[in-house]
Amino acid sequence: MNDHPLISIVIPVLNESASIQALVRHLRALPGGNGAEVIVVDGDPAGSTLAALDDGPVVQLTAPRGRGLQMNAGAAVARGEVLLFLHADCRLPDTALDDIRTLLSRPGVAAGAFRLSFDNPGMVYRAMSWVVSVKTRLGRSPYGDQGIFLRKAYFDEIGGFAPVRIMEDVELTRRIRRRGDRLVLSESTIVTSARRMESEGLARRVAKNGWMLTLFSLGVPPAKLERFYPPAP
């Protein structure tokens, strides 16, 4: 097994032209970041976010809008042995790439993700980070903004993300668990933006997320949930 496999970082974007370059610089500044493959998949057919890229080699493509659809498109062209799916408003810990390689080298580990934190230092956000980290550690069901990673061969074997426009992260991790495969949570922390919660209202956003997860757990198809929760990014 390759001890230093190429990592392909797949980033689904939509209307992120103001921030995408900062994210690419962040990734290149990570230890080993210059050796990673960065793939940006724009949900805008005009490629408005791609037009803002100007910092080194980045694989650029467009795909139908919806994170799951965009990430599948990125994975299809990835050259890496390992895939990391990263939301555009997240920032990785300095040790991220080494952590990924170390965790995936452990016997029986199929996939993993990072602990969650928010860029808002408020007590409520810190408490929510703790709750999410405990929940995902116990339930082995991380969310997409925790930076899900896995080997490309395994991703292809299980059929990638379901062809849905929302809830793709929850569906994928549940499918991994149902197969009896092992998903681990890194001790390192990813930082995600609190912008949507701040703009929509924290209580409203948390209530909506909980309601959507409940309906999904009860078997409501993601396609029917879209009218209540427009697909991201």
C-alpha cells in the first residue's frame, strides 16, 4: 500500500467567486498541500466561480447544481488514490493531509471525517460544535462540512454519492454504516463558516436541519425535501 497516496480535494461551489481563491491558497499552504490535486466543480453552467481562479494548477469543471452531483463529477476525473470532499466555506487543520493518510492506513478503516468547529467563537456555536462532534463520533455519521474522506476505489465500489441534490452526505455515511464498514473521526478539527446560520437565524436553521433529518430518516425521498430546503452550495 502506498504510504503517501495522492489526495484529490474535490470542492463543489456555487457563487463563491469572492472566496474561492483564498480557499485554494489555504490548501496550498498546508503541509504537503502543493502535492495535492485540487478539483473545483462549479454548479453554475457559466462557470462564474471558476473564472475567479488564478493561482496555480486547479482542475476546473462544471456539473449540474447540487453538491452530490458536483462531487461525483469531480471524483470521476480525480487522479488521486484518496478523495477528500471539502465544502467551499471550510478550512482544514494544518495536519489534515497527514491525518487522512494515517487514518486510512489503519486496518479496516473505510472512510473518515474531522471534528467540527465554527468560525464564530460564541458560546452557542462552541456548544453546538461539541454536540455535533459527540453525535458523529458515537453514531459514525459525519456531515459534509466535516470533510468526508475515503479511498477512491472504495468510493467507486459503493457507487459514490446518490444522484440526489440534498442530503447526499447523510445518505452516503448511512450506506457505509449499513455495509458494516468502519468510519472514523479524526481528533483534528475542521473550521466551517457560520454564515448561513447567522443570516438565517441559529434557532431556525437548527430546527430546519433537525426536521429535515427526521423526515429523511422516516423515508421521505430527498427529491421531495428539496422544495423545503434548496440544494447547496
